[in-house]
Amino acid sequence: MDLQHVNAKLLVRDAEAVDVERVIPVFHGWIQERTLEEILLDVADYRHVPAGPGVILIGHEANYSLDDAGYRLGVRYNRKAPLEGSAQDRLEQATRAALRACNLLENDSRLEGKIRFDGRNLELSVNDRLLASNNDATREALEPEIRVFCARLFAGKEYSLDYDREPRRLFSVAVKASEAFTSDALLRNLAS
Amino acid sequence: MKASNALWTEKLAGQMPEDLAREIEIFENEISLRKQGKMDERVFAETRLRRGAYGQRYDNGQRHDGKKVQEIAYPSGTLTKGPNTLWDAPGMQRIKIPAGGLKGAQLETLAELAEEYSDGIAHITTRQDIQLHYVHIDDTPAMMRRLAAAGITTREACGNAVRNVTACPLAGVCRDEAFDITPYSRALSKFLLGHPDCQNFGRKFKPSFSGCAQHACGLASMHDLGLVAVKRVESGVEKRGFQMYVGGGLGAVPYQAKLFDAFVPPEELLPLAQAIARVFARLGEKKNRNRARLKFLVHDLGIEKFRELVLEERRNLPHDHRWTEYIETAGAEAERPLRAPGLVPEATSPDFQRWLTTNTRPQKQEGYVIVTVALPLGDITAHQLRALADIVRRYTKETVRTTVEQNFVIRWVSGADLANLYRDLHAAGLAAPGAGTIVDIVSCPGTDTCKLGISSSRGLAAELRRRLGEKSFEQDAAVQNLHIKISGCFNSCGQHHVADLGFYGVSRKMAGYAVPHFQVVLGGEWDSNAGSYGLPVVAVPSKNIPEVVTRLTDRYVAAREIGESFREFIARIGKAEVRKLLDDLTRPPADSSDRSFFRDWNDPREYSLGDLGVGECAGEVVSSADFGLAAAERQVFEAQLALEGGDFAAAWQTAYQSMLEAAKALVRSELADLADDPDEIVQEFRARFYDTQKFFDPFVGGKFAHYLFAAHRHAAALPTPEKARHLIEEAQLFIEASHNCYNRLATPVSV
């Protein structure tokens, strides 16, 4: 299976306390300062839409967002451009990008520490229905890859997988770690 | 961009209508040719536009980030998809939805596309289309194939073609309609799509259908071809027909459509539309796109001559069986209910009661209800589209329609199902109350994504929506029913001319900085198919617009007469009084350290920082120009007062003088000794600002200068009320362009 267009979303804790508006100038700052290696284009504000994509930093290769889909607020990385490499490479690239973005938000003084990874919950999805329909065949094909990746990400600690089985939706799995990690720790795990 | 793009052709083989499949294949080949440098960029631009693939803001590869202009280093480098439009720059895909009609499966397809190719949002436009933003051109053929397999085309959604045929979304169920116009609008849409007689227009051509004359749903008066259903009795037999209007349009200078025929029978509808298309293609302006809409041709020829030419063309048309073959089966596709009729329940909560009050209305069929799904700023997520598909399957025969107010309507809902329907909409975040009220604000994309946007129309709409939403149900009923419509520039995509409170984006320079503003447009009428157009009263900084709304609505509540509409109220108190009411809001805050004033809504970047003035020497010139432009603005306002007072000759002359004043202000920045002689002003303006293209707008070129030249040529004319009104609109635009020109010339080159 050609695994492309991986999305990784890290849920944030105390979502009710997060003022999503405050991330808008931060995202504009990332464009100004070319904070990320990817080409960043603009900021789209969808706060008016319930359970929507929130505030999106539109890029060429990928979008970053503080996303409220499903009323689950999180930092999402949505890979748009195809990537070379193995399935592990692509899972790692998307998750690492989401972790890095989350880490930047956690440490941005303008946000006063209000945005924090909840330590346990990661959602992985594939934004291409033709390559990865949301069905049993895809789940069977991808689960071994996901398990190998999660073992690395969580340094061998336990985790659970919960698939979204609504066939019209994107292939998506909620990953829940049995113990809490910081974004720094997960980045270190991926680097080792 | 998508790794799966090439796979969709095989996957959907046999599932697409052959003509659409071939059409998409051709487009894909054109993409290849353009990439190989074998197709001219201008030709490619028009061909992609005719497939609905539009440009978007920053697609020239530059973006002002609030501090400086950044070059965007796209991987495809200098490859373009049109003049000054880089290949990799994200674009907008417009999707035609004839009469706004969609089925559940189509909603699901749109959800998939919004997720996979766009930013997860589908946007409903003011012409019942769907738009997806941030789409890569390489993804468009796969996307079009998926749409075609769902029975949807993007063909001729943009470009110089017949655009989406819009229609009243209540057709077939409205208590006030003459008859259901749905089959006629669909027949016209199908007939004109790709028709050879519609391929050589100088500009776009927009048709619209309305089931009645009194409501706004079809907006027939502001369309190139507006059709209003009527019935009449001939020899004791009731017959269907259409009032046919031509040459309407908003745009920079709006024109009311003219009555072409008071009763066109169905069998003549398609051939007459074809004859109009032929005349438009043959005689419409081609070189100057600023005069190329049908409204200018009708205006220049006069409706009588235009009618004569069309009828002559009609007589010479070769017969086409499609003109009438749909009529026999016109009623067969009419929507029917899924569920038995029932009574509307008692409201069980205040929220449900509010929603029932504003978002539902009875159908003409007893026991059935029309439900409006109010969308904030016309936006809906992919998840919500799927939920809506489930809902329309559960309660109706899977149908839904988009509206020109950027909402959905669900028809044929049994009254007995309303409580459950509300529960399901609520679960999907789709049960916002206030449909059709002051909080249901219409806005074009503005500076969010549009290349032409000057001010943030969506940012303002979101802010007004938030503020008004907090108190809308405590407001006076007359205020609740007002319409607010916002455009990011003068081009009227937000339909600001036909709102009670209309706004369009402009910029002004204050304290050396460009400041986002909106022109306040008052006097428009939404009902009666957009019965009259408002005029701009005064430009106010964006951040003061919420206070403008508060003051105007408060004054209306306090001082209106019994039964007086907002439009009538504004006409009674007069624009001079309105201006006085808003006067202090036109100025910047006394505390210039408040930088929020110099930023637009929801955008933390300093607004056009590159417009910062330079040096003391330039400062003197700036002051002089400012003074002259302010005088021009005062004069054009006085022209409005003259128009309001019925003195059309004075309105005409004052509007003309205001243009001279603005031109003089610019010329005097280079030629201090310029005399007051109009010939000399125009001559010097032409030589110094038009011939040198200094006055040219990046997008419309010298369009607004032509308004001055034309006014000067006809300075001694005796105007009709309509002509005086048009000149005032043109003078306002000329002055705006003079402001912009002056701002550009006083701006240091950005790095």
C-alpha cells in the first residue's frame, strides 16, 4: 500500500481554556520568520464553524492547524505533497511535524503555556480515500506499520488503537498511550 | 499534488457521462501542454477558468507578511497557469450547482473533495455555487472526475461563459410562487451549457429564475437574464410564462435589468435565450472587458433596439428540438415528500423556539415545512456535509438546495418531524438560529482568498455576527429582519448594493498609514427581486463599522414611523443626516498608539505597511493631494444629495465636478500651476497619469480613468435619473482609484 498524505493530530489538554484566536498571530509569525522548512503561505480562520478546522496555517507541502474537528481540539499536521520513502518514514514525518508544531506552540510566550499536548492522544489518518479506503483491508494492511511506528514513538510502552469505522470518513485511528509523554519526549523517542 | 490523481481515471471509468469525461480529458491534456510550454499562458488561463479553476490571492508568488513582501519559492518555479499566476499557487475551484439543487450522495462527494483537495471547508457562494479554496491545479482533473461521476460539472463555472443558472430555492413549495420554475431553470442550464452560441462572449452571462415578483429569492433585477414566473388567462385558459428581464448586474456600477417581454411562454424561453446569447456574442464589447457585460450593450443600444435585434435573431434561428421537448415532462421530476404530513410541534425549549421562528416556514403543501440551515459565512465542514446527507435521507427524498444567502434549505419536511430534525441538526452543529435575519450576514471571500479584495469582508462579517448574535433576540423585530451584506471591494460579489446595510472595502491613508475602510452603502432593497440599489454614503475605518451598525439600527428603532422600512427611513431622514450621525467614526482614534486600528479584522498584520509615506517633501505633496481628494469626496456626496432631492442635472454636474477635483488633486502633485480649466485638467491627467499608466489599477487597468474621460465628453448632457445615478457611482469609483493611485505613488518600493 502506498501510504501518502498522512495526517497527525495531537490532542491538547484543557481545550476549554484555549483561546484559539491567539494562535493567529503566532501562525503569521511563523510565515514572517520562516520558522518551518516548508513553504508557508497564509492563515485561514474558521473559528466560526462548529467542530471545524479552527485556524489553519496554509502551506504548500502541508497545512498546520489548531483543529477542532469532532470537538477534539488538537494540533494537526496535514501532509499534502507526496513523500518519498517507506511507510515508516511517512508516519514519522507527519508525526514529527505535528510534534514540532505543538512544541513551538507550547513554548511560545504569546500563548502563555495555554496550549499543551495532553500527553497521551494522537490521531493518525490518511487523507486519500483511493489509496487508503476506510475498510478492513486498509486496516489489515496498515496496522502492522502503525504498531511498529507506535512502539518506537512510545519507546515500547503500552498503547491502544481505536479505529474510526464509518466507511465514508478518512481512514483514521486514535492512538492512546498508557502513560503521559511530553512533546519533547516523543520527539526524542523518534530521534533515537 | 495527490499521489492518487492518475488512478481516478481508471477507477471511475464508465461512471462519468461521456461528454464530461471527454471534457476533463481535454483539460488534462491542456495542463500537460502548458507544462511543456506548448500552450500560451493566456489561452490556458481562459481554458481553466471555463472549468471553474480560478486564481487566488498571492498567486503571483508574493505576499506581504506584515513587515515586508516575501517571495514564495514554489517548486515549479516560474511556470505559470496564467499571466502573473504561478503554477503551484493554490487556487479556488468553483462548482456549478444549477438551481442550487443537490442530493445526499452529491453532498458526500463534496465532503470528500473538501477534505482531500481543499482545507476541509466547502463554501456556498451568493450564486448558489460551491467553492473549494487552496486547491492545486494538478489536482483539478481528478477532482472534476469525481464530481462528474456524481453528476456535477464545473464546466463554465468561471470565464466568459454562461455561469450557474440560479433559481429560487423555494421553487415548488413556496406559497407565493406562480408555479415551480425548477424544470425551466434546469432546461435552460442544460441547453446553454457548452452551447456553440455561448462560446464567444466578451464577459460572463448570468441567468436567474424567480417564482414570484415580490420576494428576493431569484434576484432577477440584477442578472443578465432574469426570469420571473407569471400566469395569465388566454381564452379562458390559464397559461404559464415568464417576465423576461435583460441587462441587469451589480459589479462596480450596478444596473437594473430592463423588461424585455412581459410574458414569454415556455416554448419561447430557450430560443429567446439563445437569440440573446447570439446578439451578445456578436455585438457585445470584446476588447474593453470593463464594458463587456450585457448591461452595457443594452444600455448603449437601448432596450427597444436590443429587443428588435434579438427578435430578428430569433426569427432566423434554425429549429432545435430541445427548445420544447422538456416541457411535456416538466412536472415529472418535481420533488415529492418521503414522509406523511404532520403538525408542527410545540417548542420544548427557548432555543428550539428561536430556531422554529427564524429557520422554518410552512410550504404551500399543508403539513410540510421548509427548513433553512443557516451557515456562518456560508461555510460548512466535510463532517457536516455528511451529516446533512444523512439528515436529508432520513426526512426527505434526499434533496437539498443552496441559497443566494449562502445557506441550505431542506424542503418537504413533515411538520411532525421537526423536533427530531432539529435534534439531528443540532448534533451536527447545523442548528444555528437567525436565518434571514440581521445575523445571517452575507460576505464574499474578500482579502481572505480573493485577489481583488481590499478589506476583510469575512473578518468583518464574523465580528458583526458575533456581536449581533449576542443580542439579536433582544433587538427590535424590525432590526432583526434587516439584511447586512459585505463585499471586500467594489465588485459587489457580496451584493452590498441590495442590502439594508451594505459595506464594500476601500482603503484610506491616515497618519501616514493605510487603514482598511468600508464604504457604507444605504438604500438598497433585497425584496422585489433586488428592487433597488443603495449608494455609498461615507467611508469608515473597518474597526468602526460595528459602531456604524449600532448607531444606524438604534436610530431606526428610536425614530422610525409606523410600518416604515429601513430603506424608507434612510430616505426620509436623508443622507446628510446619516453622515452627520457617523461623522466622528470616519476619523482615526485620538490615541495613535492603538495599532489595532491599522489592522484588519482577524488579521494581525499591519495593513499594507508598504504604504507608509516618505519624507517631508512627499509629505507636502501628500497634504495637497489629501485635501483635493477630500474635496472630491465631499462633492460626490453633494451629488448624492442632489439626486436624493430629485435634481438630476445638479447631481450629474456635481458628480462630474468631483471627478475633476480628484484628477486635479493628482495632477497638482506634479504640476502645481495647473489651472481650473476642465479641458486642461483632463488633458494633463491623461498625459501624466493615464498614458504613463500610473493611474492603472493592477487588476482593472485604466477602467476608472475612462469614467472621467466619458463624463468630460458628455459634460453638457441632460441626464436621466438613471444616468445621474450611474455617474455618481462612477465618480465614487474614480475617487477611490485616485486614492489608491496617490497611495501607491507615495509608497516606497517594498523589498
